[in-house]
Amino acid sequence: MKNIYTCILLFALFNVHAQDRNLLFVGDETITVEDFMRTYDKNRLDNDTLEFSESIDEYLRLYINFKLKVKEAESLGLDTLQSFVRELNGYRRQLVKPYLTDTEVSDQLLIEAYDRLKSEVSASHILIQAEGSDTLLAYNKILDIRERIVNGADFADLALKYSEDPSVSENNGYLGYFSAFYMVYPFETAAYTTPIESVSEPVRTRFGYHILKIHDKRPSRGEVKVAHIMIKSNIKDSLSVLKAKAKIDEIHDSLVFRNGDNFADLAQQFSDDKKSGSKGGELEWFGINKMVESFEDVAFSLESVGDFSLPCETPFGWHIIKLIDKKKISQFDTMKESIKKKLERDSRSQKTRDVVINRLKKEWGFTENANSNVIFHELINQDFFDGKSIVEKIKGQGVIMFMFNNNYDLSTRYVYQKDFAEYLTTYRSRLPKNLEIELLVTQFYKTFQEQKILDVESVNLENKYNDFRLLIDEYHDGILLFNLSEQKIWNKAIQDTLGLQNFYEKNQNQYTWSDRIAASIYSCKDVRTKNRVYNNLSWDISDKDILEKMNRNSNLNLSIETGLYEFGDNSTLDQFVFSLQWDQLEGGQIIKCADTNQIIVVDEILKSSIKPIGEIKGLVISDYQSFLEDIWLKELRNKYSVSINQDLLHEAKNKKIDYTTKDNDFNTLNCKTFSSCFSQAAKNLGYSKDVYFGWSNQIYNTSVKP
């Protein structure tokens, strides 16, 4: 009785302390100070210039607004909609992945992959397919071929004669150079571990048995940074190709004349790749297989920084490529994340999976009923492949195939033969019909077993890891917020045309044009061209005729840019037009720019005016959405009570809150002992026993640590 009283008292004290840690109350929801501070810390910008206490106040205001909207979404039942549940589950499937992997093995595979990416292997191979039950025959055949090669037979001749790779008739088994992730993992491993001019031992992959001959290994080509000038052409239109070639040749001649110093200017003026042209033709760093092969070969062939190529053709048109820089393969830290993503999709990830499965088997008390899958050797037959049910042939649930002794959720603790029968039925179309039945059952039973183990772990992640719980809550609330905001604010602002018009009319002084001019800018190759263009403009000759006349011998002589400009849009106009008094300007005025080979024609002068809603509708809609949101938030604050624990807020501002997540605080599941119950309660209430309670000789001390 004394022990029962002690437990009751302890949990009572525990709950008092838990309540004391609640910082925020929004309706019937409570948010602990630790959860709030973790969220604040995660979302705070690195360049936040506010003082810490001011930053918390501002974030708390936004956080309350956020929680009010989520509360409203829940009250409307948006969290029960199938579309919401489906979307959240989709995100959850992605978020669980880091928790279902082994960091140590993953890191080893990561380092191995990076080391392999630093070199490229040239190899040939011979493939003998291994289908059905008689794989020994295929293995012995590949062994015999290997022995003949080792004894002097020509690899290419035997590849052409025996290899079952469909491409062998075209390449005699030669694969060229490749690096990590280009081949399946066992094949790749053989390529990197077999010495040059040697033949590997037989390698088993899903395609069959292989032997490899390694011809060469070389360092990775690394990456290059280049700039290019591109002139588009349609390879199906010979006239288009000829015109593009003539223009690129002329640009190349100009580059040669100036030793390439004018590359950036010519790229900006003439390149049809406008995105890179605006940056002087510069492209991002790239390595092999990132660009079309013809472009890459030229780019990697350039030796010295500043070198530029002869015109080269790709499916996109004609290019001149200039080398800006070269570098070897990127540092490990730079490539780490991209390699991780490749590992997840690669067969080598099974290594990590095996380690995780073995660990989880121990954690969950996995026990297996040996030979419980033998019944399926008879059930999986031609009738099954023809579509007949095997589930109904199992009596009741069937026998237990395996169980999780440490899982107290009875719905997932036991796995029966009926469960496996349903699994096989679901994946019937994927089962290989030519595989020996015993082997098929063994392979798919292993996959089924692993999936069930991972499922048990997955559904308990919120109980095991507080950071995962917070992350799922974040996605849950974020999806609800988006869905409700779309209904209440975004769509309404677009569809409520009358309300939008009224808002615009009441606030139209916020939407005004500055003084503007409609102008044309004539950029000339030299002073002589500038004078000729000026004379033609004075004679009121059309732009089309001027261009045709000036560019008769070269497309580089003159370019014309026409548009509507405000101050700051164009530096030439800022200097030579906007610097003048407006009463000095008039429509049709021709301005010959000093110290530059440019001419400006002022076509029209437009004084400051109200912007028509048709020209700025997107901006007005955005402002109207903010207006609607302010009204909505006032309604929500009237609907739901909001209160703040000012004492805890003061502690948070003075950095007296320990809100760091300790994973080891949340590893105990299932209330088999008082200790595990206590730990579980601590997790559920959102803070750590290590921070607020002492532990000595199997007894908790309920005094809060200072």
C-alpha cells in the first residue's frame, strides 16, 4: 500500500511540474516551453538582428497566430479528411527513413562511394544469365570461360561467343569508363577491387553471373566551370543551321581579334541562352554526364583558363566555350548529401537494412516459428498464378509465423500465416514465375518479415523520439494551415472580384508609377557607326531599315533595345536622361551619349500616375490577402482564448530553459516497470527526467534540479 501511495504521490508531483512547464494555452491546447523553444530555435533566421528577448516576442506572436489557424482547421474537421490523412502519411513515410537506418554502416558506404567516385574504371564483361532453379549450371559455365581466359584465350572473342548481354554484338563486351553508381553494386565492387589487366572472379547480380576484365583506371575528370555563347539552330532546318553557323563564326572572329577579352560582352549581347548570357555566359560547375557529350568533350579538352574553343555543334545549336576554371572531384562534405540520395536508391542500401533489422529484432523481442512458411511451398502453384485465392485455404488466421514479445499493441504483436498469404496475393503480379517455389517463398518471406519489423518500429517512433514527434506535429499543423489559408484567404482574394476592386479603390494611392519614359537605346560597335546611326535617326529612318543597313556586313555593329523605363532600370538612361530636368525632355528627342557608343531616343514621357489594377493585379491580390488575414485573426482571437505563462516566458528570454532533445530519454517503451512508466510519462509530457528529477539507487528524487 505504501508503494502504491508513493507512486500516486510521485505522479501527482510529476504532473504539477508538467503543468508548470506549459508556456502557452490556445483554446484547449497547451504548448510546453520546451516545445516552443525548440520550434523557435529551429525557425530562427541566422541573420536575425533582433535582440534575443525581442526575437522571442515576435516569434511568439507569429506562433500564436499559427496555432489559432490550426485550431480553427481542426474544429472544422480538416484533419479528418482523407486527402489530409493521405498527404500527411506521405510526408511521414519520408520522415521515418533516417530513423530506420544504421548511421555507422551508412557512413561506411558513404565513404566507400566517395572514394570510388574519385576514379573511373574501363572494363569489359561477360554475362551468363542465371534463371530458374539450376543456377549451378550458369556458375560452372562462367567459371569455365574465366579459366580459358586466364589460360590465354581472348576476352573479346569469348564475350562475343558466349556473353548473354544483348549489347555484346555491338561492343564485344566493352563497357567504356564508368564510376560509382553507374553499375549495380556487386558489379561495381568487382570493377574497383580487380587489378588492371586482370579478370575478376565470378560476380552474381540480379542479371546473372559476370566476369570482368579491367583495362584501365584513371582519376576522375572532375568538374569544369565554363562560359559559352550559344546561337540556336534547328538541326532539321539546314538554312537555320547555316545562318547560325555564319553568326557564330563572326562572333568567333571578333573574339580572336580581341584575344577573348570581349567574351562576356558578346555573350550578353548575342547568346541565345539568355539565362547564362546575362552573366557573361557563365554556367554552373559540372562533371561528366551533366551536359550533352559533344559539349562536355570540348569543355574538358580546354587546358588553360581563358582558352576558348572553335565553334562546336550540339543538338541545341552552335557554341563557343570558354574555360573559366577546372577542379578535381569536390570535397566529401560538398558531395555528401547527393551521395546519400544515391545510396538510398542503390542496392547497397540492403547492407544498412540488414543491420537495422537485426537490431530491431532484439529490441522488439522477435521470435519466429520455424518452418511456418513451408505450407506455402504447396499453396504457391499454377492455380495461384492464374488468380485463385490462397487466403481461403488458411484455416482461420493460421499459425503464428513470428511475434514481437516487447510489443504490447496486440494488433501488431502477432503475425499469422494469413497475413503472409494476403501479402503474396497483393504482390502476385510481381512474383517471378520461373523461380523455384521454395526459393521464391524464402525470398518473399524474408522481405515480408523485414517489412513487418520496420512497420512496428515506424508506428512507435513518436513514442521513442521526441524530435520525431515534434517534426510530425510540424507537418500536421503546416498542412492544415495551408489548406485552411487556401480556403479562407488565398482563393477568396482571387475570386472576390468586387471586394478586390473596393480594396484597390480605397488604397490606390499605394499603387503609383514613378515618372517613366518610353525609349529606345542604340548600342553601336564604334564611333563611326554611332555617327551613321545618329544621321539616320535624324532623317527619321525606321529602326528596321537602320538595322539592315548597319548590320549588312556584321551583326555586331548595332543592337536596339526598346522599352518602358523607370529610374534605376537602366544605368545609361539614369545617366543621360533621368539626370535632366523634365522640362528639358520631349517626345522624339535624340540624345547622343558622351563617352559611350550609345544613342537614346526618347519616344514618350509619362508623368507619375496611379497604376491601373489590370497591370498590378498580382500585387493588389497579395495586399488584399494580408488585409483579409488580419480580419480573420481578429475573429480567431475572439473565438479562442489565448494565455501566456509570463514567468516561463521570462525564463525563456533569460535563457534559463534547457530544451535540447536527449534521445536516450525516450528509448524505453512499454510500462513493464515503474521506471519505464515514468520515462514514458516524461516523454508524453514533453520534458526530460534528467533535467527535472534525480535518479539514485532505483529511486526517483522528486525535487527539481536547480
